[in-house]
Amino acid sequence: MASRPSRLTLILDTLSAVPIWVSTPLVRPWHMRWGATDAEAAAAMPGDDIVHRAQFNATRAITIEAPPEHIWPWIAQLGYGRGGFYTYDLVDNAGERSADHIIDEYQHLEVGDLIPMFHESHGLAIAYKVDSFEVNKWMVWVHRPHENEPPDSTWSWQLKELPAERTRLVTRMKQDYRWRTPRLALFNLILMEFGDFAMERRMLKGIRVRAERVRRNASADDAKK
């Protein structure tokens, strides 16, 4: 993982997101399908059948000038204490800069692996679990507030190969607020309705920057041969 940036840098970076967090509920129909086409928003994705009642159901997408195999490694190493989230590191990665290189130890995912969002708190597992995946194509994460409960959230990833070594990265986040546990429901509502869009948009852009850089470097190396 990269070295820790200065505290002031982290604070200023985080403050830049405040206007987005505050205004996000006002543009909900737009941000819930940011970057996604009508077809992508309507299409089925892996994991859709896991959480049946989702008050939050966001499909977002971005085009990346790189093939899927240059993008998958950045997704595989996502997570708090892993590669980070390529977003506002003070909020999402305890002040550690998100990785700007591939970390081999996080590239060998297995079903059941945990993808931490933050450390465990008050007995709640603040982590997704890898439910299923096909390398370079798609992956589904599932969250349960407690191990014996059915999932309340899924995060799905899909890589669609395009001509000219380009890729559409499509994500879908589903969240059931479950108001029978009011405190947890309120936490999730604030997190999803105010915080999620700014974080995920920057994460998708962060993945794009990193994957496209890998492609450029690979092309430059090939040109030297």
C-alpha cells in the first residue's frame, strides 16, 4: 500500500466531496443510474435475485479504455486494509492512500472471502463477502448484518468487453434498509442516500485511471521491443 499522505491533504480532499454529499438526495433519479444506459439499468445482473426487497437499487457504469484483464485486478483488491477504494481515503481507508499498483496477495479471491468496508463494530460485520464470480467477467459481493441473517445488501460488478480493447464496467448496489432494526436502517439510509454516490463515482473513475495507465505502460513496453 502506498505511503500515508499528509493529514491536511486528506482533509481537503474529503471536504471537496461535501457539496456532492449534501446535494445527492436532490438528484436521486440521476445518480441512481449515473453513467448507465437505459439497457444497462434495465438488464439483469448476477446477484439480482439475492436481495428481493431493495429500497436502494443503483446501477452505475463507466467506459474504460482497457481490456477486462487490465481492470479486474483493481476490483479484486478493493477493500479497507487491502487496496483501498480509490476514493476519499480519509473516509474509506483510515487515511492510507489507496493502492496505485497491483497487490499480488489480494489477487487470489475465493468464494467466502471478506471484503471489509471498515473494521467490525458493535458486533456488526462491516464487510461484504464474495458470493460468486467469473474472473475478468463478473463478481457478486453479499452483506449480512449478522452471520445468521439473510443478506440485506449486494454489490455486483460486470465487465463487458467492447471493440478496440475497451470495456464497460457496470456496478449494481442493492440495499434493504430493514426498518425492524431502526438504528441500523438509519445508518444505512444515511450512508446510501447521502454518501454512496460520491464515493462510487470517484471509485469508478479511480479504477479507470489505474487500468488505463496499465494499458498505456504495456503499449509503451511493446513499442520498445
